[in-house]
Amino acid sequence: MNTQQLIDTARALVCGRKGLLAMDESNPTCNKRFAALGIPQTVEVRRAYRELIATTPGLGESISGAILYDETIRQKTSNGLSFVAVLQQAGIIPGIKVDMGAKDLAGFRGEKVTEGLDGLAARVQEYAGMGARFAKWRAVIAIGDGIPTEGCIDANAHALARYAAICQEAGLVPIVEPEVLMDGAHDLQRCFEVTERVLHAVFNQLHCQRVMLEGMILKPNMVLPGKDCPHQSDATQIADATIRCLRRTIPAAVPGIAFLSGGQSAELASARLNAMNIPSVAKEPWALTFSFARAIQQPALEIWSGNDANVKAAQQALLHRANCNRAARHGEYNAAMERT
Ligand code: 13P
């Protein structure tokens, strides 16, 4: 294991004002988002959409790393360049999603466990050979009546830690993503309690599996009230709760925390990240940044809608979101930016 290389990559992913762009939707997820906008769901259209994203001029000023999906890392742009090469030329570090999705957890109704450990060592070696320098694995934890259970939390935490150890051995920085879902009517406090339990379990397992904390990134949810909760907290309350929860659970050795957006609107995700990074507030040991998919891509996807004539406008919308989140890393985002 090349310890220094892992540390350098992890630091580069969270350096300065940059953050990560998740463009690693599995084919079923990507197709679902295309279908909602009437976009054809074919290999070629998915390729064209990923080309639009990766070739956005200026993206590398706000984006440190981009997470690809297996189909995309094997594809080329219309100029014949691999996506890995296009990202590298833009100064963006290529990464890869390596989990095989969340599946029903046997014996635990309503809960999931993420699969993909079998054969993972060989797969990450192949991806490293293709130029990937980091990887991602997402676990999902639902909040509901009597859930999450310890059984579900432990199974997912164990898989995340095994994945992280396998990645580090192959020289890839693991992005460890335990996502507590926003679905439900639970309040902020319930999300806090569940997120705290989950993060404790994850770091316990990371320790057991000898994962080097300096060479990984955590990708958690923000601590939020459920989507259907009648009382929606403001950005400051969410930032306070999130930071309190992270301080209790995340060792200072972890260089960076890159939030998922999880179904928040693009503007709210930026405003909440911003509230965590206001200079008078921010004196945390880790960089607090973004690793959004929907909160960066969705406005651009809607503008593009599968039409070549809209590529430039869609790229502008993508760049705008990336720039808003870059500003949010230093508490410099405000609603006026949305009107420019
Ligand atoms: P969202 O930002 O859309 O939640 O996606 C992040 C991600 O990578 C999910 O695994």
C-alpha cells in the first residue's frame, strides 16, 4: 500500500474550494432520470450526456474529482478521447463507483444492504489500471417504524469498511458513503440520532478493518428533517446539527467530509453547505465540501432534455451549480448568486 499516495489523493480531492461531482448513476437510476424528462434511455444517449458534463469548460476550477460509472469509464467522447483522459486534461481526478447497489437485507423487512464485495479486489485493480484514483461505495439506511436496526447498521458498516480496505490496498482512496435517507416524516433530532449511531458503527468497523483514516473521504448525509416532516429547519439549524453530529463521531485524522445531496434542491444543498463554512463558525479539523449528483446535475439535465441544441446552456447551468458550491465552501454563497 502506498500510504503517501493515498494521503496526497485524499487531500487533493478536498483541497482549496473544490468538491466532487458524482456522475456515477447506475444505468437503472440514470434511465429513471432520463425517463422523467422524456429522454431516450440508450447507451449512446447516456454517453452523450456524460460527455456534456465532462467537457463543460471551466469545470476543473470548482471540481476536484468526478465519480464515474462502469459503463462511462469504458466509453469515449465523440472526439475519441476516453472520459478518464478528458477529466485528467481538465485537472479533475477520475474516480469510480464500485458497489453493486443496495439489495433487500434478508430477514430485515424494509432495510437494505449494499452488495459488491465478491471479486472487488480484482475489479478495483482493473479500474486503477484505467486511471481511477479513488472509488465510491454507498450504503443506504432508512428511518421508519423500528428501523434502522442494529443488524442493518452493522451489516452496512462492515461492508463499507471491507470495501475501504480493499481500495486502499489497490491504491484507490475510498469514499465511504453511509447515507441516512431523507424519506419519511421524522424530525431533525431523529435524523441526528440515527446518523450518530451509523457513523459510530462505520468508524468502529473502519478501525477493525485497519483502514487508514488519512487516506479516505467520508461522504455522509447532512442531518435533516425527513422530507415529509411538518417542521422544516433552516440552514443554520441544519448546519449546527450536522456539525455537532460529525464532531461526536468523525476522527480528526479524516481529511475531508464531502456531503451527498440526497434529494435536497440544488439551492438548499448550497445554502446548507454554506452555513457550515461561514468563517466565524468554521474551525473544524476536516474540510467540509460537496460530492453532489442531483444538486449539481439536475438543472442542467432538465435544460438539456436530450437535445443537442441545448448542450451549451446545460453546461452553463452545470458550471453555475459547481461555482455556487465552490462559494459555499467558504461561506460566500448567497441567494443573489442564483439571479446572475
Ligand atoms: P446525490 O447528491 O444525488 O444524493 O447523489 C450522491 C451520490 O453519489 C449518491 O450515491
